[in-house]
Amino acid sequence: MVRAAADLQADVIDPPALPGDLMSLRQRVRLVVVLGSLIAVGPLTIDMYLPALPALTADLETTSTAVQLTLTGTLVGLALGQLVIGPIADAYGRRRPLLAGLALHVVASALCVVAPSIGVLGALRVVQGLGVAAATVVAMAVVRDLFSGTAFARLFSRLMLVMGLAPILAPTVGSAVLEATSWRGVFVVLGLFGVALMLTALFALRETLPPARRRRGGAVDTVRTYGALLRDRVFVGMVLVAGFAMAAVFSYVAGSSFVFQDQYGLDERQFGIAFGAGAVGLIAATQLNVRLLRRWTPQRVLVAALTGGTAAGALLVVFAATGFGGLATLLAALWLVLFSGGLAMPNASAVAMTRHGEAAGTAAALLGAVQFGTGALAAPLVGVLGNDGLGMATVVAGGMVAATLALLLVVRPHRIAEPEVAPAAVPVAA
């Protein structure tokens, strides 16, 4: 693994100065807050109703597996929506697709409030995911418009500090809403947050993709661009690494409510605290990553993170299977896995996005689609395996193992001898 990191280090070269390099500290802080808020709508939409899942199951007279599929529906919407929004954002700029997506999210949230059945709720959650996809893609594309290489990884780590607060606050806010109303009130709050984001995007986010850099080749150019991205082995490998790491995180998200509340007997407030502890691990890792990048490349940090995450995943399975140490050891192992994921995801994303700045929207779309697509596939596996600690631990650990294998078998850093300059990899539409 050490040799792999050393060989991979030569693969990505930081490009010349980009607009973000000329920004003041105050401007960067403002950018992080705005983009972090946009990305946060995804975790909030996914996580805020987690404390309500057992109550929602009873209210709609359905099963826990069916309720988990509403989470899967959101992830499917996020994955598919990004594949559509990415090329649109490259063709028409960042702001218009963003505002349209946020409007769709607001409408879907309002309809979730009055959903009469689990089937209708699941369908509306897919629509919510489609709306959230615009915020996710545009935020990533804006970062790539302004930064690249190590600068991208550093800013993305700062960005994760802001958006990392969402998983901590979401279950707590959801629990507070449940004390005053039912699970339907959660979607009222999400709708109001969407309105606030629309106003923020309208007045605080300028366009970062000038007309001269927009791609207007239509469907043919979109297919060509996706094809070129998929032919870039390093890009594909890094996307898979980020995707499998995200699958580990979403397996935790999908199973935590049932494991902590049903198996270990925590109430809704205690669940919010326990769930937030995992999010603290993610945040701590992303902020440590900024310091690590002052001494090491994103590639080296990525290899170390995956090594530690795989080892922590193995411990998690052992603790879940044996019951050793009870909830305390389970939480500790989960914290270590999430900490490793917090190091792996921004660095894998940085390496992938640095290679294709001329198609940042489409590249961000493919990256996001794989991340949320693998999350959508992993989440129901926890339910299939029993919605208990061992089922959740197995899928979480499997995600970290798969991420490590993707790095070694797809990226194959030990075979890369010469730097590859990625911007020429994707043809630019005439």
C-alpha cells in the first residue's frame, strides 16, 4: 500500500492558478458557507426523518423494510438526477439548474406532508432526491470551476465541515419536531429549508461557468463526454472508491435507527446523540485532512484512510457478532470507520475531479451518481440481513473493503509510471 501511494502521487499534477486561487480568505469562507448549505440539503433530506422511522412504520401500517425503501428512493433520485443535471449545468451554467432543482425539492416536500401511503411517500422521496441532485452537482462543479488538485481537496474538506453539521443536527432537529408534531412535520421543515436555500442561491451565489466554457453539443456530446470519462481508468477507480466509501456511510444511516432504538433500546433523543457521534467522526476527519494535505498528497492520505477503514470495519463485524463490550464498542468501531470515510471521500473526489475540469458538471454528476447509487444499493441490504447490529456492520465493513479493492484493482497505482494529464482526455464540443 505504501508503494501504491508513492506511485499514485505522480499521477495528478496541480494545474495553473484558477479563479479560486485569487479569492480572499473572507470570500472563501463565504463560499464554503453557501456551498456547504447547498450540499447539506442532501443529508438533511435523508437523515432528518430517521428518528421517525419506527413511528412512521406504525402510522402507515407497513414494515421496516418498506420504510427503508423510502430512504433508498431518495438515494435513487439523487443518483439518477445527477446524471441529468450534470450535462445541463455544463451547457447552461450553474445557477438555473440549481434553482429549478431546489424548487422541485420544495414541491416534493410539501406533497410528502400529505402522503396517504408508503407507496406514495416512496415515490415522492424519489422526486425529493431528484431536486436535491441539482444542489449536490452544482456545489461540486462550482468548487471545480474555482479550484483544482490539492486546493480542491482542502476546500472540499472545509466544505464538509459545514455540511457535516447536517447529519449531527438532522436527527436532533427531527426528534424536536417529533415532540411537537408527527413525522409529517419533518417534511414541513425540509420544505421551508428548501425555500431558504433558493433565496440564498439567488442572492449569494454568482455564476462560475462563463458562456465561453459552456458545452452546447447536445445529447451526442453528453454521451461522448460520459464515454470519455468512463474510459479514464484512474477517474473510474477513484469514483468507485468514493462510491463504496459512501455505501459504508449510508449503510450506517439506513440501519442505525433500528439498531440503536430497537436492538439497544435508545429513545429518539438518545438516538440523535448516538447518531451525531458518528457524524463527529466524519467532521473530525475532514478537518484533520486539511492539515494532512500540508505534508502529504491526497493520494497518500487516501491509501492510509482505506487501510485504517478496512481494519476498523473488521473490528466492527467482530464486535457486532460477539456482542463484546455492548453498544460502547460498536459505537467506537463505527466512529473509526466513519472517520476513515471522512478522509477517503474528499481525497478520492479531488483526484477524480482534478482530471476533468473542462467537464466539471458531468464529472461531478457521474461521481455523485455512483456515490448515491451505491448508497441506494447498500441501504436495503441492511434490512435484508435483519436490521440488526451484525447486518449493519457487515454492509458497512463491506463498503470499506470494496473501496480498497477498487483502488488496488481498478486504479492499479502500482502500474502508473508516468503522470497523466487528464484535461485532454475529454473532447470539448466544437
